[in-house]
Amino acid sequence: MTTFLKKQIILLATLCISFSLNAQNGLTGTINDPQLGFSFNVPDGWQAFQIEGGYMMASNNEKGLILVSSDNYNSLEELQRELETESSYGNTFLKKEGMITALSKTALSARINGQLEGTPCNGYGIMFLKPGGGNGNIFVGVEPQSYNNHYQQLAENLYFSINTGSNTPTPNPSPKTTMNTQNAPKPGDLGNKGDMLAGYKLVYITSSYGSREKIVFNFCANGFFHMNENNMSSFDEVGIGSAAIGGNSGGAGYWKFEQKGEQYILTLSNQSGQSAPVPVQLFVDEYGDQRFKINGKAFGYYGAANCN
């Protein structure tokens, strides 16, 4: 079986990633290919072209290429081994750089670098298990001087479009949450469902052409949380409220997650004791991943919380 990195080499062998292709007459929107076994959303500003073994995406506005393909690996151990395995073909080689990261319970990712037909490249790869067996692959590559976190974000947004489905509706703004100091979480008081969040990072990501939103929650096992958000206006829609998170781009305080009857409540408090209870809907997506819908925004596990 061809390794993950070797497959990217084969797909890219005749392509130069150091310039933008003339992306015209390609596919946009949602692609649902039975041969891949999953659907995905083409990023705004990019167009997809079917190639042998998958799809290649290019943009007239951005450098680089995106590849989407599938394989037949069926465990995280196999995915990790594939990401660890360096591959070469002639004067083309790719290898993992740094640590492998768990994006969810069924997906692993890593920075990738090397050269393609003698042209240096940097990239980012994601491998994820499919619910019906086998796995999917995402690879973004560009010349080193053009690589930045935007390309990692492209890959992650594409992955999350697969996990959350292709037709997730945009949530309507939710009513503002009333702030109070009663029943505010205290250190160590995690609630009767606290074990679902303790020690985990939850992330919500969405993007469209010219804009991007990412919300990151770190839920520490001692009851402390901290978060970051790059579009503050969306927090009013989430219903958390600026007083609870403290500040315009992030915040910190204590958290508690409870089940009350059939309802799940996430309560966040700032260090002044003001709290904001937020309703949470739990569901399992089509890929078997646990999701947390906070007033319409679907968060997913994103590895261990950063509690340093």
C-alpha cells in the first residue's frame, strides 16, 4: 500500500506548487464523490479538479495547491505510522516536521516539508478515519517563503467541513445571556458532566472568502478555562457574553458543565464571579465524533487542553 507521503508525491509529481495555477472551469461548493467516501467543501476562492486518486485544488488569488484523496487505513496507529514515514521518489521527497497532533478522536495532522522535483516546499497534512472504513487525506503545499498558518487553516477548515457535514446551516443570532453571580463555578466544581470537558480543548472553525472565525476553549481539569476568539462579535451570537469571558479577544475564569434533566448547561464565570450559563446540545456526527453545539455553533474535540 502506498504511504501517505508517497501518495502526495505521486499526485504532485507533475505539478509545480511554487505558483498559482490558472484556476478556471473547476468545481466549487460541495463535492460528494462516492469513490472518496465523503463530501467536502472547496474553500472560497479555490477551484477543484478531479485527478487520478482524488482532487487537486488551486486558486488564482493564492499560491499553493490542496490535495484530497483516500486510502484504506483503519486505525489511528496506522495513520500515525504513515505520517512518520518519510518518502522519496527521484529528487522529490516529503517528511514530517515536528510533532503529530490529534485534531479529533479520528484525525491526526502534521507539518510536512521537503521538495518536489527539486523545488522546496512546506505543507500541512491531515489523515482521518472514515466511518465506513478506510481513511481520507488532505495535503496543502506551497513554496517555503509563502507558507504561513493560513495554509494550515485551509487544511483544517476543509477537514472540519467533512466532519460537520456539507450543509450545516449558519446559526441565527441567539438572545444575549443574562449575567449573574449566582451559581458561579468555583475551582474544582466541574459539574456532573465535567468529565466530558476536563483536560480537553474544544474548537469551532469556519471561514469564507475574506473572513475567518475560530473559537478555542481550553477546559483545564482544575476547573479553570481560557479561550481565544478572533471575531468578538460572534460571541454575542454564541451567547457567552463579554462579561463572562473578559475582554475583546479572549478571556479566562472557571467553568462547570452540568446535565439538568434533558438539558446540558455550560456555565462560565470570570474572576469577578459573574457567570453566563449557556445551553449546549450534544450530538455525534456521521464520523462518530462527539460534538458540542453551543447555541448553533458546533465545537469538536481538538486534543488536550493547554493548561500551562
